[in-house]
Amino acid sequence: MKARKRERRRYAKPRRETYVFRLFVAGNESNSSQARENLARLCEKHIKGRYKIDVVDVLKDAASAHKNKVLVTPTLILIKPLPKVTVLGNLNDTRQVLAALRLNGDER
């Protein structure tokens, strides 16, 4: 019976990881709003159903920004999967953001 279990595992479909993002914004400023929208759009298109976005407003939670060494907003940090990646700006350059986040492969 153990041999069968091993055999099933060997041919099981690989699990696709859940991506965890932390987006630091400054209230409803223009660049912050654009970053939220751009990140949501990219995630829905490339990793639909496999992502979590935590939005941190540095105007309300400066301690979290300090802890994560965030000096500029908007700042996106890819928490999982490792290694961590930090992307600055409103995320409007789709090709560069996808490359930085390692989403330019076959993720669909």
C-alpha cells in the first residue's frame, strides 16, 4: 500500500504557490491609487485566485513602514514565494513588474 501512495505523489500535479504581496501607499494619492489598481489587474490576469494583497497606508501605520524600511510610496514587497522582492512606483510598466515578480513565465 505504501508503494501506491508514493506512486500517486510522484504523478500528482505540482501545487502552485500563493503569492503574498504587501503594498505600501500614502492615503488616496494618485500614484498610490494607480499602484493598487495595477497590482490588482496584474494579479487577476496572471495568478488569479492564488494571491493575497495587504495594503498598508503609511499615513495611518508609519511603524509598519519603518519596520519594513519603506521610505518611498508606493512600494510593493513580494513576501512569498521567496526571495523577497521590492518594487517602487505605481506599477504601470507591466513588463518590468512581471519580470521583477517572476510572473513572466507560464503562470496561468
